[in-house]
Amino acid sequence: MSLKVVIIGAVAAGPKAGCRIKRLLPEAQVIMLDRDDLISYGGCGIPYYVSGDVSELQGLMSTSFHMVRDADFFRGAKGIEVRAGHEALAIDRAAKTLRVRDMKAGEEYDLAYDYLVIATGSQPFIPPIPGADLPGVMPVADLHHAETIKSLVAQGQVSSAAVIGAGATGLEMAEAMADLWGVEVHVFEMAAQVLPGALDQEVAHMLANHLRAQEGINLHLGAKVEAILPGEDGRAAAVKADGAEYEADLVIMATGVKPSADLAREAGLELAANGAIRVDQAMRTADPAVFAAGDCVAVRHLLSGEELYIPSGSLANRQGRVLGSNICGGRAVFPGVLGTFCIKLFGLSAARTGLDEAQCRKLGIEAVSPLVVQADRAHFHPDMRLMYLKLTVEKESRKVLGCTALGENGDAVVGRVNAVAGMLPFGAKVEEVSNLELAYSPPLGAAVDILNAAANTAENLIAGKLRPMPPEEFSRRLHEEDGKTCFLDMRAIDNAAPFLESLAPRWVHLPQETLTQRLDEVPRDRDVVLVCNSGVRSYEAQVMLDAAGIKNTYNLSGGVAAVKKWGEPILPAEEE
């Protein structure tokens, strides 16, 4: 008798598991159920369908060869029976049967299995905001929502919109509506930063500064949404936040998702504290005949050991393959996650992997994470853009724990972060990243790569050779009027002249190449902040001054470039 596998859920993990099983055991019977009639689609592509980058909804359901992944496709090309519009009601683990309801016919039946796969995904988390149930308020959970939103926007029925939540989906939807359709978008986030939990706070601040500069985007961080208000027609018409009202023809609830684990819970399967299904590294639940994968399961962080909930299409596909291999007798392992993430918004890309400095502090880990600014290609190449990168390193062990990067050339940003992600599970030390071999050609990289430079900077910081000052602290000091800080500009006069004109006598010009001959001009009675364009010359100046016994200096991390990206100008706007 052939193996019979029943899969609940047909979006990402389910189809991947089913296809893997049929490749390894072509004689196996695989039945895949889903409540929806639209299956096996790229949900992460919804914002790009709304923006018009993906012209047809069908594009999100198609293979790279433009075959639509519907029931006929799975039956003919994969040998999998798909029962769309069929809802799983209850699992009888003792009898190894699944109670199913045919939603169209209204009939129920029992479906026997040898192995059961739970790939039920996630569902939108809707906070208890008054008015959240009004017409015109919707999440972005499936293709039906995507079609409705795009139709409203494309027909000109939305001139203003509100997005509640500044996570990845919320920001991507805001870009989709503002950039192509010219919709005025207000984004509300209760946290003090965009992408909370996904990006380092400093890099998130830089990204938020970039978003604020875009036409049609209005960010409200640290905001409390009090209610969604109806108009005369009963539809959502405004959002009330922190006592103010903002017009909105459409309200997008991008407040996150929660695991769809009710079926597993009711069957007595073990759940994690975050409500997701607990599985082992083989993706098996507490019941050896029941596996689970995708947005309904908990995952373990490879560095912190924490049990997390990280919904991701990429993770779902990897887990589905592991699960399918193991059902067929394999020994595949899904060891855990690093939280690797990337996003592109209005031409600026950000990515991260592992732990940032704030996360390390919460875990009791003493770490450094200096900001480095450098060209992502050879400095003389016309495609060169500055990249802003932070490498997190544990001080005592010197292990690299994470990386965050920001830049206009998204391939360069993701490439560096992915390189670090590949090293983290193996306990790489900072000196190994310092000497990491990376491909070099002027159009694609620099002779001294920013990743190598970031490791060198972290080594210098751990060794006590570098005393950095982050852009936030620099901006605070710059606006103080007590005269307790001197800013020493190490650049050539053509760079320094506008700053001297506006900020003297606190701003002093002393080119780095003349420093050893002019040591007597360096103040000894107050803090001195060393400034250059990127932080490199000012670091060399700090080393020179330390050698001369002058140690009241701080090096501006990332230089003037980082402060500008931070968004608080050094000079008055009309002089920059």
C-alpha cells in the first residue's frame, strides 16, 4: 500500500512539502486541502501587485515559466490532488483521520492519513481599535485583499490612505500607493522606529529619514491610534491618533500576524509561548505522524536560543522541503534561524542578520557595533554609492553576532549581509571577517571591502584604539550652546569652509595631514570630536593624538555622510 499524506494548507510550505514527497516517492498519495480557491502564491509580492510592478494577479500564482499553480497544475505536473474550498475541522490523532468540510457543498467527511502536514500559515492580528471592523478597513493577508485594494486605488477611489503598522508589509504598501498612484499616505507605528524588531535602531532612523523625504509619505512614530472614524456613508473616513484626525479613504491594517494554530491546539499538540506550533528540527510535532511547517510554527534563534515566531515565505519553503524529505524516511534538519531580513523602499535597501547591539544587551551580552560608511564599489566607479554598515561583535569571545546594512545599491547591501549570515552558524570571529575573501572588480566591489573594514573597525574598538561618537550623540552635542565640545574638521578647506563660516569658533579646521605639526592647536580642556567625510581620516587623527598623549577625543562614526543620512543637518538648510 502506498503512503498517504494529507496536507492542510496550500500556499507555501504545503506545496513545497507535497512536491518534495512526490519527487522522492512518486507512488505516494498526496492530498492537499485549502479553504481558499487561490493557492500556491507569493504573498510577499502583494505590495508589488498593488504598485503595478507585477501587472497581473496571476503573476503571483505562476511559475517562472508562467504556468499558473492551480489545482490542474498540481494534478498534472506534480501528481498531487488539490481540494480547494475544503476546510479542515478537526484532527483525530488516535484514528489518524482528519474531519473535513466541503465549503461549497456544505458536506463533511473524514480523510484518513499515514502522515499529516499542518501548513495552516498565519492570520492577521487586528488590535482592538474602535472602528477596525468598518468597511474600507482591511488587512493584507491574501490575494483577495490585494485585488480589492488595487481595484479601489486604480479606480481613483482612494486619494488618502492610512497604514497602521510600520513593519515590512505596511511600509511596502505605503510605497505602493504613494509612489505610483499618488495617494497621500499616513503611516502610524506605536514603536519609536520603523521596522521594529527587524532593523537596528540607528539604521532604522536613517531609513525613516529617507521615507520622510518622499512625496506623499507621512510617518507617525510612537503614535497611538485611538479610533478609525466613519464617514456619512458608514465607511472608514479618518484615523484618530494622539488626539489628531487624519483623512483616509482606505485603512490598511498592517499590525502583524499570528499563527493559525487552533487546529493543532484543539488536537492537543504542543504550542510555544508565542502561540505557534512547536516542532523539532525534523519539523515533526509531538505526534510522530504529524508534521508542521511555515507561518504556523515556532523557530529557534541559532544565536540566542530563543523560541521565536518569524513568518516568512522563504522559511516556509525551506521547512517544507525538510519536512517532505523526512516523511519519506530522510534525516533532513531545519536547525533554526538568524532572522535574516531585507527590504527596498523608494530606492534605498536595508538588510540585517543575527543580533544587533540592543538585542545583545537584553541577552546580557556585551557587544560592540560601530557604524562604518564606505563605498560599495571602487570609489572611482560611476555606479559607486555609499553603504552604511554595522557589524555586531561580542567583546569577550570576539564572535561576530550580526550585521546590518543600508544603501542604494541593494545587491551590494544584501550581498554583504548574506555573507555574514553564512558565517554566523559556525561561530566566526571578527578577525575571520576582517580577512574574509570577497570577490573584487571595480563595478562590483572595493579592493578593501566594507565588510573587511567593518571588522577592522570592530577590532580597533575592542582593542581600545577607537572612541566613536554615533551620529545621534554628535547631533545632540552640536546643538548644545555650552561650548563644552569642540568639533575638529580634518578635511580639506573646500569641504570645511561652509562649516567654519557657520559654526566657528566651536568648529575648528585642522587638516589631518598637518596634525602632527599643529598639536598645540588641539584643545585639552574639553571634549574634541574629530570629523571627516566617512570617519577614516578622523580615526587616523585619533590614533596620532593618542600617541601624543591627547586622549580627550571622539571619532564621529561614519563622518559627515552618516550625520546627513541620520537626517539632522549640521548646517542650516539654506547653507548645505
